[in-house]
Amino acid sequence: MNKYRTHLCNELSIENLNNKVSLSGWIDTIRDHGNLLFIDLRDNYGITQCVVDGKHELFNKISKLSNETVIKVSGEVVQRSEETKNLNLKTGEIEIQIQDFELLSHAQTLPLPVNSDIEYGEEVRLKYRFLDLRRNKLHKNILLRNKIITDIRKKMNERGFVEFQTPILTSSSPEGARDYLVPSRIHHGKFYALPQAPQQFKQLLMIAGFDKYFQIAPCFRDEDSRADRSPGEFYQLDFEMSFVTQEDVFEAIEPVLYEIFNENKKNNETKVSMYPFKKIPYFEALEIYGTDKPDLRNPLLISDYTDIFRGSNFKIFSNQIEKGSIVKGIIVKNTANQPRSFFDKLNNWAREEGAAGLGYISYLEKSFKGPIAKNLNNSQLETLKLSDNDSIFFICDKLKPAQLFSGLVRNKICKDLNLINKNTFEFCWIVDFPMFEIDEKTNKLQFSHNPFSMPQGEMNSLENKDPLDIKAYQYDIVCNGVELSSGAIRNHKPEIMIKAFEIAGYTKDDLEAKFSGMLNALKFGAPPHGGSAPGIDRIVMLLADEPNIREVIAFPMNQQAMDLMMDAPARVDKERLEELGIKLIDKN
């Protein structure tokens, strides 16, 4: 192959017996058995066992080497004895009898082991990420990421999509998060923004006459970290199509997602929901699941029980209902016979989450039990429609907090009872998002989703409907409770764009200042178009079965948006700041 190796560390088998070979890699483990020295040599592709006899002149030199030292070995391929074969390795039937070796790079004492699954703190792992990436699990995750991206490109090209690269240095636009700003040296006082998404550019490509666009797009958002969100930057499968409806977009991407998940799932027993994927209206999702990112593997559903408690003797609820609250309930089967501690733990958890508690009624052996039951009459209790050994848990609050907390309760009980089928990927679309919403901080109207979306009913809705009643052709795709992407059918008419932004509080001057490129483009003939952007990081996270997105990113930042390995962000020289026309202000 070259001067360093004739083969890779996963290639050799009994077919290569008696061959003279050379391998290069890292010492994964070294084991001294007195008269024999065994080395597991590792490269990107696998592991091969190498052995040197205690009588060999190289024995003492090799025995002094440490784990993760990089060496080249040369020798003969021999068959392992039956009792020493390792069928878990591709190379487990052979070993290399070392006849020569070369020290390529010595490794100092490691700050963390790379040949074990022992978990180390995030600070150490991220500071020495190049070592962390040598660990088998993480190494496999990154290779899986490469395969998924390669597969996506192939499948999108097969479906007629053309790959583009859009600008990284651009202007600021409202995408729901803070921009990362880059000062201009040439134009003092002005800033580029790193794109939160290639939103405007992909629309402009449709206006330019390209029919199908896609990109494995880097996106930059100055937002807080979560388990499923990396601070700073992430990648998405960004795509857009011309002359399409919402259903056309669904039909285009659903087979791609299905195939990616079906072809890259960890085991054959895992099921992937077949397309067409289930479609759930936004408000229905909040009612039934308590979230717009429902995990459909969870069998528990939320129902409304407000009328049962309205005017009832259970004053804690009935008094709240008179003040505008509602009552949500979740029926959970096979729990009425649970010990009292089960219910007490849930009640304590609810209080820790900021609720007053978690009321319940159980039905066991034709008898209603629990502190709430005695405050309802027989007719009210029968209306609950409980089967034997059922329990129902209640949440009473104003509409939105009741919905959201019901969602938390649903997930908590499901997790505690282990009700989820983990060998399933369940997709769904959340559709019919509201076009506008009230900002809770400012009490003003704002876009609830993408500002460039087409309102359902178009101009007629904008002119004649209450803004809060207007729905948009906006949609999210969700898998196992993780939002993979947002998308929309775009507004392609300038007059609608002007009116929609006017409702959201933007003047014509604001529009010209912030979106002149898009606004001008729409004036010169824009096709109906739409698309979406499934997150690459989240797709890989799900397929790798990792709880945290940092486990599938080669060089992630920590939760404070810091790169501990490269020491970023970092201060820059005063001279550089002066060149950019920037003066720092001490915020303390």
C-alpha cells in the first residue's frame, strides 16, 4: 500500500497466512505474558493482534512502549490457536508475528483512557477531544455521521435536487435566535451576520429559476445549549422546491428520511414508521400530547375533564375553573394496584416542577379511590370511563400551562413505567401552526414560526381575520419526540409579505432595511415554493441512540458555548480591535 502499511488493521484473515505484511497504528493495549508480548494494534478501521517472542531482540524495546504510542510493525501472518481466537474481531483468527517495528510517535501519559467505556467529565473530554474521538463508541458515531451525510447526498441527487453553497457572511435576519456578528474591517461600524439558516438564499435560488435545491448547510445561532441542541453551530439538510404544495414537500422528503433511518438503524428489529407520516394539527398536538414535539411511542393521551369538575364539590378545581382554568387528565392502565409510594412520588415530583401537586383517582375492584374521588358524585365518577386497575391523573391550570405541564406528566409517567418501545422510530408532521402569537414579554404580536411563510387564505386572511386565528402553511417534522426540522410553503407575493410584516409590527422602512433583497426579488416573478431543513446532528443522535447531541459532533462546544480545546472564544489584540473600529466596554 505504502511505506507505512501493506494492509489495514481490519483486513487480514486466514487467507493471508504466511504473508509478510506491515501495519501501522496506535497501541490499543499491550500485554506482557512473560515469554510473549501481545499488542492490539488499532487504526481507523479495526484491530489486529501482534505478538513478539520473549527471546526476540525487540522484546525489551517493545515492552517499554505505552498505550496510544504510534508504531509500524512488520512480520508474518500466522493462525491463532483455537483457544485464543477472537471471533468478535474481523482479524480474530490470525495474529502478526513481529519481526521488525518502527516507533513513529511516542504517547505521554493520557489524561483519559481511550480503550475503555469509562465516562469522564465533559471538561476533560472536550479539552482533549482528539483523544476522546479515539474511543470506540465516539469514533463509530462520527463514522456513522459521515455515512448518513453521504447517503443523504446520494438520495437527494437521485431525486433531482441540485447542491448549492450559500454565503456564510451575510446580513442579519429574524430567525428566532440571536445572530453571531462579524465586524467589517472595510466598513467601520457595520457587521456581517453568520446565517442562522440559508433561508433567504434558498428562496432566491427558487426565484432565480432553479427547481430543486439542497445543501448540507452550516447554521449559526447564539442560543443556549440543550441535550438536543448544540450552542453556536449545527448542520441541516436544507432543501427547497418550486411549484409545490405542502403535500409535495412531504412526499419528497419522507422517502429520504425513511430510507436513511431504515438503512442506518442499529438492529434489524427496529421499526421505522412507513410514509406517508402521520399529520397532526398544532393545536390538536397540544391538546392530546401537551407538546408540539410529541413522542408517539408514548401510548398515554391527554383528555379534557373540565366539565366533570365544573360546579363539583372538589372546590380546588371548581373554583379555579370559575377563574378560567381547565382540567386535563391522563388515564394510565394497570396502575391502580400500585403502592401508595408510587402516587406520592409523582405528587412530590409535580411540586418540584412548580405545580401544586398531581391529583389522581384510581379504580380497582369496582371501587373509586384517591383523595379526589370522595368529592365527586357517582354520575361524575362514571363519566371518567375508567376500567378496572386504571388510574387517572389530573392537572388544573390556565390553558397553556395546563397543556404544557400535562405533556411533562405524560412523559414522566411513561418513563417511570417504561412504556416506550425503544425499537421504533415514529415520525409525524405537526401542521397548521399559527401565523402569529403574542410575545409574553412585550405583549405584542410576533411571528410564531418562519416570517416568510404563506398564510392560509393568503391576503384575504391577513385583511379580514384576527391575526391570532390565522394559520400558516408551516410544519415541523418530529421523530421520537425530537423536532428534526421546521419548514413551510413560502410567501411568494410581495404584497402579502408587506402586509404580514406590518401585522408583526414592521414598517416599510424596516422591511426595506432588513429584507430588501428578498422583497425586491419577489417583485420580479417568484414561483410558489417551499421546503424544510431536517437537522443532521439530531438525525445522527437518534440513529446512534445517544442522549446528547455532543456525542455525534466531532468538535462540539460545551454548554457555555466554549471550545475548551482551542480556547475559543478568546480575547484579541487591542491593535486588531482598533483596526475594526471596536472599543470594548467593561460590563462589570
